[in-house]
Amino acid sequence: MVINGIEKDYAEGITLSEVLAKEGYKPEQIAVECNEEIVPKAEYQTYILNATDHLEVVKFMGGG
């Protein structure tokens, strides 16, 4: 699995929410794209990942 361009070693069948927790992300502060498709936040708990998936995680930043 690749997360933001970095190869990661996670077991096949892990959920997106489990990976995000292990990587230290807070779901309310991010958006996730898996294989070039946005994953709705409501699906994070049930979205099953494969070893070949490519994730892009974008953090929201405040500013002005």
C-alpha cells in the first residue's frame, strides 16, 4: 500500500479507519482519496483496503 507516495506495509483487508488511526490522522481534519477516487467519511469504518491501493490523505489547514 502506498500512502502519500510512501510505501507502507499493512495487512490485506484492513479498514481505512484503522490505517488512518495507525498513521495518526484525525478523520475530521482530512480528506482521503483511494486509487484516485474520494472516499466519503461515512465509509471510513467499512472501507476495506488492498495491498496494492494508493491513498492520498489531505489535511485541512486554516489560514487567511
